[in-house]
Amino acid sequence: MCGIVGYVGNEQAAPLLLEGLSKLEYRGYDSAGVAVYDPSTGLSVHKAKGRLAVLDKMLDGGRSVPGRVGVGHTRWATHGAPSDVNSHPQISRSGRIAVVHNGIIENYAELKDFLQGQGVPFTSETDTEVVAQLVEYFCEHDGVDILEAVGRCLRRIEGAYALGILCADAPDQIIAVRKDSPLILGYGDGCSFLASDVTALIRHTRRVGYMDDGEVAVLTKDGIQCYNHLMQPVEKEISYVDWEIDAAEKGGYEHFMFKEIMEQPQAIRRAVGPRIRDGEVFFEDFALSDDYLRQVKKIYIVACGSSYHVGMVGKYNLERILRVPVEVALASEFRYMDPIVDGATLVIVISQSGETLDTMAALREAKRLGAKILSLVNVVGSSIARESDQVLYTWAGPEIAVATTKGYSTQLVVLDLFGLHMARVLGTIDAETCRAILEEMLRLPEKMEAVLENKDAIQYYASQYFNHNSVFFIGRNVDYAMGLEGSLKLKEISYIHSEAYASGELKHGTISLIEEGTLVVALGTYARLFDKAMSNIVEVKARGGDVLALTTEDHGQEMAKVANGVVTIPNTHPMLLPSLGVVPLQLFAYYVALMRGCDIDKPRNLAKSVTVE
């Protein structure tokens, strides 16, 4: 939710800032801006409403802006509508201080009233301007330097925020602040970087540091000094990013989303292969002991969006093999539902970015109540990973498209792996059955590749149905959970109204919405309930609906007798069906959005990582 980048060094800053912002635009694309300091021109701010391309063209790729230190921002609007004025950086009234910000200052109205009472004028509707004006107020009123002024500002603002601050009075440095919103430090040779995501840094340095909550960093071309919330110096652990640059490039594909769909077999191989040894699940340095797992009486899965849908699949699979009750909770609701959590509760937190604010808040509430936290996270060193008792990384690689695909798929298999590990500990699954499932899991990439080879058929069905304005997904058990994700993919990138329902609920209201030509995507991969899936399709057809069905190869011919169109997936163990079944749903959503002319990688009003409530 908004992207921040900063640079201080010996090169011209603006081109580097714009390049970094191009890697962060998936985090927000309502507007963009940069602030750069040059001794001959002072602090200059350039910003524009719209995509980054507007700003890039305005600044001739940054070449027209001199200066070797600067900060940049790409915005997803929270306070104030998208506009040039509300774009970041926001500046103080004298123009000496520029601030870029990700997050929300919750008490901005109170602070704004105070500053206006001191005669400070405001020009924007943003909460961010309060920070710029407040820092300058402390510099002028209290006569302190910029670092002390920032410290005093932090003691008064409330909320979640990542800040990059540039001051004309200290033009050789950038001040960075982090609280509940990600910021990464980049250590270069004769230069330093700041960014919301490592993808903005990887072309220039692989040496990074992850800021902790409450930390302040001062970046200069000679290095980075970090301070804790008491402004005491701290040493940062420096990590090395080992994935290749082209992992965050399109690589010849038209869209990141399609590239990431096609990357799923390899992502599954990375997530699964090293964790299966001699027919058993192997987790290196696993901190949750067997004795602890045996005393777990309840499991909560807490997540948002697609990760929540992973949890919905997980509920069916985990309860089936563990015989332990599993509850799935939306992270945004968890704190407010007075959850029944104690020391015998394992809370599984799922987040691709590891920075989702609602999920982070739920994690902290669960820890306060005494639960242990197992997190499934893609981004190494992220906040959720660091605050968990145990983290299982999904190793999906960088995911740039806003609509997750390989992130979802790797979360799914890692959750399955954990379920099988815990089932062996509890003795609720025998070694032979576990081995058979794991062998089938190792075959998933090959079978997924077979599904992807059938993409032309899915594209054909998309061409038949892309002009529908309302679509329903129906299924039972894991098919219902899979339908939730298929429906979300379609609505978020094609803007078609789409809903997923448990098939058994059709007669409890939903069937009243089925009329002549209504598209219903019917999921019938779960063999145990295939006959019921067929019955529901007949009910839909009797009301004039068009049915596009998804089933396994074993049932394809029978399904074709009643459905208008059928897509099949290879047979696999029932626990793994959603891992294969979701791929045609992702492709269908992609091709529908493509035919409707939508901006697939950057759907309107959405951002990749939700770091505000």
C-alpha cells in the first residue's frame, strides 16, 4: 500500500528513484512523486497524478532533475483523493522538509488542529503533510536539529507508518522511520538505499537490512546508522538477497500475472522438494516440538484475501487428517471477535508479504492470549516472520502482479506439508498413507504443467463468457473453498461481479439469481461428492443457466453430459485437488480480463500489500 524508495550517493538520484518506483508501482499507482536535493537548486519536489509513466515523461526519465540524494513515492490513496496536490512527497510550509509515507497517521486531525492554531497553513488533504509540518515546527520552535525533530514528532504521532524524510538543512542524508509498515535498507558501495520492497534495490545491491518497529535510520553515502525507539544506536544484521534479477522481470510475457501463473510448477518444486525426505516431511530447524503439537487442542488459521482462501482449504484438509478442530478467521475480524485462544491453541498466520497490517495485529493478539504462532510467509525477514514462533517460508520468489497466483499455490502446499507433519506426530495418519500423499505431492508440478498446456481450451471458454456481468462459482467441501479463490481472481482483475457459494446453499436463496444465460462455474473435482455436484448442475441448467464445469479426468465425460463446457485436471489425491484445480480458474480470470481490456497487473483500487486498516 504505497511504495517508498530513497537514494543517497554519487550518482544522479532522480533516474534511480524512478527506476525503483517502477518496481514498486504494484504497491500503488494513483500518483507518484520524487523530492531531490541539489546544492544549486535546493530541495525540489516533482509529482503527478496517474501512473508513474506520467511523472517519468515529465522528468525525462529523471535526467532533468539534478541532485544526488532524494526520496520517491508511488501512492495508493487513503487520505485525500488522487491528485497532484495530495501526491507525495508532502512538504513543509517553507519547502525545506519533504516526506514520503506509507501507512496512516491516526491522530492527524488532532495534530493538524494544533499546527493550524500555531499559524501553520496546510495545502493538501493528506495525513502525511502533518508529519512534514510537525517536524519543521520542532526544528523552528524548539531549535533542534532534524534528527531530534523527527524523534519528537514520532513521540506524538499515532498509527502505522513508514517514512522517508529529506531536509534541506541536512542535505547529505535521508532519515527513515518504520512502525508496522515495511522498510528495507540497502547497503551499496559509496551509496545507500531505502525501499518498501527488495525488488526496488536488487539491481544495485544484494546487501539489505530489515528495519524493526520503532527504529530510525540515517542514510548517507558512507553508510547507514540505525537507532532504536530510545534513539540509542543499534547494529543491523545484513542479509544477502540470493534470487536473480530476472525473477522480478516479465521475461517476455505480456503480464506479470501470466508469467507467475506459468511459474507455479517450479515454485511448487522449490517449496516441496527440499521438505520431503525418505517419505517423510522434513522441516529444518523446526521450533514447534512434537510434545507441543501433541497438546494442541485447537488450530486457528488467520489470514486475509487469497491467503484466507488457503485457510479455507486447509480447514477441510487439516481437520480430516488431524482430527483437531480448525477455525478460519479473517485477520481483520480476529481481534474483534473475542477469540477463544490459550496456550493449547496453535495460530497459523498466512501472508505472502509478511507485512499485512490486519494479520500482524491478529498475530500480536493471539500471542497476548498465550498462543504459539506458526506463519506461512514468502518474504524473508518480514515483520510477521520475525514475530512468529516458527516460520515456514513458501519460497515462491518475487510476486509482482497484484492478484496472487504462485503465492497462493505455494502457501497451499506448505500448509499441506505442515498438516502431514503434525498428523504423523499425532499418529492420526499411518506412514504408508503419508508416503503416498507426499509422492503425489512431488508429482504436482508435472501435473500442473499438463494443466497449463491446456490453456488454449481455457482461453476459448473465456472468449465465450468474457462479456458476462455476473458469475457464480459453486462447489462443495474443498471445491467450495477453491471456488472462493476462483471468484476472487475473476472479480479483482476483470471487474465482473462474481460470488462463490457452497452448492448446498443454492436452494437457500442463491438460485433465485439464476436466469437465462447466467454463467455458473461448477466445481466437481471432489469424487466423494461428485454425484451431488451433478445434481446441482442440473438444477442450474433447469433455470436457464450456462454451466462451465471443472472436474477430474475420471469424471470429464460424465460431466460433459450436463455442462455447457468442461475443463479437466489430472487425477490426484483429494487433499491436493485444489492445488491443480485453482490453475484453470486463474487462467480463466486472466483471459477474461485480457479480453475485457483490463489492466491485469494493476487492477483499479487495489494494491499488493495491505499495510493500512
